[in-house]
Amino acid sequence: MIEVHNLTKRFASHTVLENVTCSFVPGKVNLIIGASGSGKTVLMKCIVGLHEPDEGRIIYDGTDFTGLSHKDRKPIQQKIGMLFQSGALFDSMSVKQNVMFPLNMFSNMTYKERVDRIEFCLNRVNLSNVGHLYPAALSGGMKKRVAIARAIANQPKYLFVDEPNSGLDPQTSLVIDHLIKEITEEFNIVTIVNTHDMNTVVESGANILFIHKGKKWFHGTAAELIRSDNKELNDFVFASKMMRSYREKANQ
């Protein structure tokens, strides 16, 4: 579990996050949602250590991450997998080389063990026959699946995902959502997803945090979100006609 206690983050005189307290559980997809500029990306960056909070604590499975030196944070950070919005694959590397990259950096595996792990990860995302290809030859959805394979290569305990469906068509987005959910449940990972995609909220959100103007405005399940009378949350989630229709059906 990852716990955030009374976290505040400022840039100069501007307070981006104010007194945010929440928790993210293993084996379920934890979502951070909110409008652009609400502070959700800053929150994720604070949790992984890319930003230092001005106040508050971040606890990884009982260990106070904020109280550790940069050196002492490494054992925790080595258990973190990252899936970036763009996929961030290396164009000059093949698919296999991309997936092997974190293993070369952080693992003590033998070469054969690394190759076996790569094959396992690519097979897990249904891309067992593309290891020899380069990113330029892949579709957007395939690139995201390669990025997922790379993110889980080092068997992370914590997985951070930034806008996984950005630039994807609705059908491919569903595939990516289901894949992230399956991997999270299968390996009991603490997965935190930063998203604007309301389909992701409905389909995958077991634990949802809504940030509004830098403050925690809602924290609960998808079912609780659908039935919430929180005005700001409803204005954000049910802005589209499709989502309003979904809510009407859920409340019938």
C-alpha cells in the first residue's frame, strides 16, 4: 500500500496541492482524476520522488519515503515501474532491447534470465512475435503494450501510469485498460493511473481520487462516484452525453 498524509506542494507562492491525504491499495487499479492544472500530475511526481513535498509524508508499505535520503530511496524506486503517456520507447532499439533496458539497468539477472523474462513479458501483453521489430513498425496500441511489458519487466511492486489511452482509439483504449487491470490483479501490484478517460474510470476504477484545484474532493469506488452528489465531481465526470446516459442507467 502507498499512503499519502497531509501532502502540500508549492511552486514559489503558488500552492498546487493542499493537505491531500489518500491511500492506494495493491491488486486494484487506483485512479487519479481531475481537470488539467488540478495538481494530479504533481501528486504522482511527488509520490515517485520527482518532486519533494513542502509538507506531509508518503509511506510505501510502512516506510516513510519522504524521510529517506536519495540513496536510501533507491531500494523502493527499483520496485517502481513507469508507463509514460507517449510510451517513451527508444526508437533506435528493437522491442526486445526496449523491454530489456530496465533489466540491464537494475537487475542482477544473468543474460539468459533476462531473455526469459523478456519473452514472458512480451507474451503476457500478446506480443510474442514482434521482439525483432523497431517502434516505427508498430501501431500506437502495440507501442503501449510494449511499454507495459517494459514497465513490468523488473517485476515492480508499484506501477505508475500516465494517461495510458492518450492518442488511442476507443477500442484499443479498452484493450489497454483491461490489460493494465489484469496485470495489476495477477501480480498484486499497487497501480496508480493518472487519466482523463472516463471510460477508464467506469471500467477499471476500483479506488478513485478526484483532485479539484489542488485539494482532495472525492475518494471512493466507481459505484460511489456514479451515485455521488458532489457537484464539482459530477461536472467533471458527467460532462459528456455518454457519461450522463451511463449514470442514468446505473441509477435505474
